[in-house]
Amino acid sequence: SFDLSLNAMAIPVVAIVGRANVGKSTLFNKIVRQRNAIVHNTPGVTRDRNYGQACWFDKQFILIDTGGVDVGDDPVELKIKEQSLLAREEADAVVILADNQQGLTPSDLDVLEDIRKAGKPWFFAVNKVDAPGHFNQLGDFAKVGVKKLYAVSAEHGLGISDLLQDVVETFPEIPKEEYDGKAVRVAVVGRPNAGKSSLINKLLNSSRCIVSDVPGTTRDTTDSILEVEGKKYIFVDTAGIRKKGKTKKLLDKFSVIMALKAMERSDMVVLVLDAQAGVTSQDAAIAGYALERGRACVIVFNKWDLVEKGEKSFTDYQEEARGHLKFLDFAPIINLSAKTGRRLNKLFPQIDAVFDEYCKEISTGKINSCFEKALLKNPMSQYRGKLLKLYYSTQIRNRPPTFRCFVNYPEGIHFSYRRYLTNFLRKEFGFSGTPVKLVFSPNKPAKSS
């Protein structure tokens, strides 16, 4: 085996910071919704809505609404410091948002001063400039001393395009990754201290990754290449950050950001769970993002050596995971100990099997035959008094397997019937460990002449 550090850049991160109630979440929602994203109606998908993927002029980035960093009943000053900390440490660019109606406040200046010290690109935007008369109130913000002040209306979408145009221009060009394209790229994700670095260390049989009992000791994503029986795997350790701040929730925010970055550059995800702690809401949030990004997944219960014998069986743990992660019911679950290496030999066969399913291609004839049987067993219902018809289906891509279905009324397909067709595909063709996407388009495609 060998390892090699890759000089690959993750997707840029942009943070929105500012006082409470200045409109950070409104601006976040407006920017994220401008992207044509696939919406998952699958029941049980847990999303931390303070993170989103956005795109402006073909430049993708992760957007953070730092209002979600606020923790408990801490003083306002601490909340502002936490927001600035997250932006300063993890963001590639920062948007400072103020409220035009309230004018410039000492808290706005505190945020500005903190961000200035970081030495990163930042932009000062004034929200709630909703009408021409509101521009008269901007004079108060001259004290900020910026060359360009962005007047925006997060609610109505005004001025946002100018802001985003300047933000994305600060993004560095992402170089091509230098490795064999046949390698399977695996993001190792999970909550801090679940044992992600220890798992990779054991796999590499080296001290490639820093291991510590303090949650959050890994500062950046770390790529390593491992060759096993002639196959190459790229493992990305996303353990999060060095311990900063005093709140567990803030630490979890960092871990989600790092997981998002890694997922953008990976084919599949190994979700590491702490067998002692069980499945948490943060685990579900990270798993939800893996599903949204269409990544294959293997679920790993780590620290199996610390589980008391007779306390709970592995079947109990599997049922617990299925209960909390219902939207990942297709993902295989294994248990192991990264510390002792027990059952570690089970991981690569699962990765190989799942990746094969992730890349699987099904002929058009077999797909339509499968759906014909599904329709016979459970016919499509009516939509606005008209019978729904499925004309034709074909696979349009893999990684993950994606199928286009031509119907007369795409908007009439209920999510429950979409799930029924997806499950029928799984029964027929497997697809263990990988999401399956169905795209419904109007009418049958025109025949070529």
C-alpha cells in the first residue's frame, strides 16, 4: 500500500454573518433557491438547513447561514463571536449583512473588525433596501469605509446578482486532480470523535492522519491513496477541526462543512457512527446531505470493541440505524473496530460491491419491462380527472443510477408512487448502497427521422 497527498481544492465556502434579524436566513434562502436543485420528498430526510449548495455563472459554492451557529441562551456577543469564528476559519469568502432600517450599529462594526483580521475576501451588504427611497438611509454606513457597498433586498431579490458576481470572482481556479481516474473516491464522514482518522490510519497502517481523543482534531480534509489487490481507493478524512470554542454545537457545524466539502469530491461515503453513542441528529444531517448529493453509502458502526457484550446485539444497532436513517434504508451496515482492526476486512468488499451498484447500467428494454410489471401490480392513479400514463423509460446516467420516465403529466406523480417505482427497480436490479433517481418528463420523446 502507499499514500499520496493530493493537491485538490474543495468547493469554495461562502459564509453570511451579521447580527440577529438582519435577514441572513432570507438572503441564504434566496440564493440557494436560485439553483435548479433536485428536491427530495422522501420522508425522514434530515437536513440542517443552515447549509446549502449554490451556483452562480457555473461556479458552485457552499453557502452557510451562520445564524444557525447561535447556541442556547448565550449572550449576543458570544453568538456574534461564534459566527465570526466559523466564517474566519472555514469560509473562503464572507458576506457581512447589516440592516438598513436599523442603521449601522456597534455590533456591525465588531463583526466587521473580526472579519477584517482574517485576511479573507469580504463584502459588506446592507439589507432591506426595498424601495428607491430606502437608498437615502445608506449614508449612515459610510463609516464602514468600503469601496463598494452592496444595497440588497433579500426578500425581493434586488441587488443580489451584483453581490454574487463579485463574490465568485474571488474564487480560485480549481486544478485538475492528479491521480488515476479509475480510483474510487471515498469520503469518510461522521461526527467528531467517531473514529474517522483512526479508521483511515488502520487502513493505511501508518500515521498519515493525526489521531487524538479530543473531538475535532483534524483541521482540513486529508486525501490518501490506498491500493488493495490492484484496486486504488482515495480516502478523504473529514474529521473536522482542531478544538475551537467551547460549544459542542459549534464544533458540529464545522464537521458538517468539512463533510460537505469532501462529498463534492467523492463517489461514495462511509458514514462512521460511534457504537457507544448511537445514532444522533447530527449523523442524520450528514447522511441527508450524502443522499441529496447522490452519493453511494456504507454505514459503519465503529468502536465495536467498546460495546458491552450482551448489552445489545448487532441486529439492535441495525434497527436503530434504520429507524433514525430511514432515507438510507438501501445502505449496507457493518460493524468494526478501527482501534483493534476487528472486522476491518469486511469494509473493502462492501465498498467494492456498493461502487459496482453505483456504476450499474441497465438496458432500456429491461427497464421498461420492469416498469410494465410495476404498473400491472399497482396502476398509476388519475391526475385532475385524467389517467396518468407512463410511455417510456431509459437510464440517462449512472453514479448514481438515474432514469428518465416520460409521462403525460409529470406534476401528477405523487412522491409515494415515485418511491414505489424506485423500490420496484431495487427489487429487480439491486442497487444496494446507492441512491436511485427518477426524473419525470412530459410526453414520449419524438422519434428521429
